[in-house]
Amino acid sequence: MPISKPTRRVDVHGHIDTVRLARVMDLVWEARGAGLVLDLSAATLDEYDLEILLSGLRRVRRGEPVVVISPDPEMPGLVERYEADDFVMVA
């Protein structure tokens, strides 16, 4: 799933709650039309907020590829469980 267009990187830091998740989605919205790398390596979020994030990515990105950077070894399995593995690649 290569990204072959100009790419925007969104770095997320700290704990992501519902309010901060809305801001992340604003940044994702601003990146529409470009490739997206979402760096969560310095962020923490619970599984519920991850589900909301992946759902939001699906709606905003409309299937455009997203690379999610995460050190969490559970992340690939969570992305697959929430059926986002068709457009989200975990690095």
C-alpha cells in the first residue's frame, strides 16, 4: 500500500482523550488529498478511542492509505480487528 503523492505527517503526543481525538481528526481532515502518516509513537490512547480514531480515519480518508507509526505490538491486531487493515498500514 504505497503512498505515491505528497504526504503530510501528523505527530501526536501525550494521552489522547475524546477532546484531543477531535483535534487529531481536524488535522487528518486538513491532510485530505495528501498521503498521511499518523505518528502515535509518543501518544497513548485506550482501545475505545482507537476504535473511534480508526472509524474517523475511514470516513475522512475515504480509503486513501494511512501509515500509522506505533510501538505498540498490539496495534496491527487492533487495526485488523476494527477492519481498517485495508487502508491502514502499521509501521
